[in-house]
Amino acid sequence: MVYMPGQQVVYLFGGIDNEYKKIDALYSFNALGAASGNLLWEQPEVMSQLAGPSARWGHNAYVSSAQDMMIFGGMGTGDTLYSDMWTMQGGCTGNWTLTNSYGSFSDGDGTYLANLDCRFLLQPSVAHSQVMLFFSKFDIRDENDRVFVYDGDNVGAKPLGPGSFTGSTPPHSLTSSGSSMLVRFVTDNSGLAGAGFTASYQAVCAAGYLWEATSSLCVACPAGSHAPYANQGRCTPCPSGTYSEEEGATTCSPCDASATTAIAGSSSPSACTCQKGYFGVGGDCSVCVEGADCPGGQQIRALEGWCETDPVDAKPAFAHCCVTSAWPDGRG
């Protein structure tokens, strides 16, 4: 157990449990909270490319001049004596790439440190996904200490939201437009610090795709439907008058202005038929001609008192009937 004065946090690593099994757990609590009677143990979010020290007890630990926790030796499983040394930094540092479909990260425990420049690249390995980020804790005291969020995998990408965040109000959730998001935390050396931040992220299906729980994959919306936004709960059928031929559509294509579809969810332009007041000719919809009734689709028929005559420019033509016996309904 050691006390990190820079962060005002106590760390406890390893030992044995009540069954005399050696453990490799790391715990911490805020020293100021403990002094006021609020002794709340937590398990810090370990941000390391290494697996970490193996389970042990009887080891030594101390704080270095650089405010790192140093662990040396101890006894492992099978009473093996260790001679290794491990270093734990209390705050974030360097570059991290997180590829799980969801996870969390933070600047470290307790009060954050000065002169930090930590970068977290959120890049879930889920095809056809985007990244959603939200903060559960946010306490940045110095105006010059800031969290930057970029819509991409580098600091040259477009900022998300206002671009940078400080203060004590957690930012609203943010969603990338692509498969990557970069979070950067920068502090100066003024010494004015807060509790820092804790953030979580998750892969959400991109527009045109839907999460399938059984396969844990983002699957394309079927033809005849669409999903215009990321993280939608369902694929929406294309409304009447539109269609989508391809899977994974984000929009539906409209029929011509004079055409519509009989039902929602159409998947082919052939489903577009002429509206009432138009008739189909040569694959197009034309305005109903004088003397005819056009109920929609390809249909055209003579009105009462009119008869069909020879076509004009390949279109049906109608004229007044000369005798009542020639009326379409056969009345004499």
C-alpha cells in the first residue's frame, strides 16, 4: 500500500484473500474522502499494454520521486520468489488504442497530474460501426486544461462539438461520423487541478445498418428499407412513393413526380406506377388526355359520351361519340 501525494490517492496491490489465495487486484481510495470518513474503495481503470504484475504477496512497494508506484519482488503461486520490478503511473500518459466494441478510460485516479498529454484512439473492430462517447465524470478546474475530441484518428481531423471541453459539466454524448474517434487530454503546469474525467465508449451501427445481437455484428438493412442515422433501433420501410434497391440504404429513392408505389417498403423502381390522373405510356407517366378517365397505373378508359379514336403521337386519343349506341357502356 502506498500514498501518492500528487494525486492524494492511496493504492493497494496484491496480497492474499480469505482463502489464502494470492491475488493481483489493484484498489484505490481518495485520501481526502477517507479523512472525512468517506472511505470508498475503487478498482482503477488500468490503461496498460502490459498484462501487469502477477498475483503475489509479501512484496515491497514505494513511491518514486516521479510519483510512480514501484513494486518489487514478493511470493507468487506455488511460493515462487519473484525478483521483478513493476512501475505504475497514477495518471494517463502517451498514446492508447482501444479496439474493443465497448470500454472505458480515464486520466487516472484522484487529482489529475500536471503537464499531461494523453491520447486515446477509439477504434472498435466492428465493421460498419461508428463510435459513441459519453462522460460519467468531468472535473477540469483550470481553463487551460482541456479535453479535445476529434472526428477521426488524428488531431488534424474535424473537432466534435465545440472541439474542446473544460469545467465541471460533463459534455453531451458525441458520435463520430466514421469508425474512429480521438480523445486528447492536455494539462499545463499551473498546479490547479480537479478530479479529471472518466469516459466510456461503444461501437454503434452506422447509418444503413442495424445491430444483430445473435451475431454481435452490424448487419445491413434489407432492400426496401433504410436507416438514415447511426445507432437506430430498427430499419424503417421506405414510405409510399419511394424505394431502395440496395441493402444498407441510408435514404430511399423517390418515384417520378407523377408516380407512386402501392405500398410502403418497395425495393424496385418497377414498383413505381402512375398516380391517379396519369397513365403509363412508353415507360413514362403522361397526364390523362381529354375524354378519358385515368385511375392510376397503366389504365386509361373513355369517359361516358366519348370514344377512343386513332392514337396521336403514339398516345391514346378520344372524341365525342356521334351516336349513343357507341358509348363505352353500351347504352342505346
